[in-house]
Amino acid sequence: MTEHKELKIGAKAPAFKLPDAEGNTVSLADYKGKWLVLYFYPKDSTSGCTTEAVDFRGSLPVFSIMKADVIGVSPD
């Protein structure tokens, strides 16, 4: 069973290692010293989650100017 912790706004993200869509391991430590936008969504390929991802994709030029990477995390 996975323990879930609620994060408060401005809190540091807990360390993690998770597989990406291609099966490569991604960890928070990979982004040390960089700006990272980390967002969570409940399930792939649903209308709400797709809308959220499209919103983040639309903001990529701004995140790029800030030299920030964007990662979406889903339990599936």
C-alpha cells in the first residue's frame, strides 16, 4: 500500500523515482537546481486530464523562458 501525503502550497516535493511513459526511471533528483512544474492527475486519457495537459502544453513557452521542465504524474 502506498502512503499518500497532502502537500501544502509552497512545500518541497518529496523525493521520488517513477517510470515515465517509455519505462525510463525519472527522479526528483534529476532536476536538482532547476525549475520544475510537477502536476498530478488521476487517470490518463480522460477528458478532464486531457484538458489539464493541454493547458500545461499551452504554457510551455512561458515555462521554457523560465527554463522550467514540466512533468505530469498519474497513478496509471
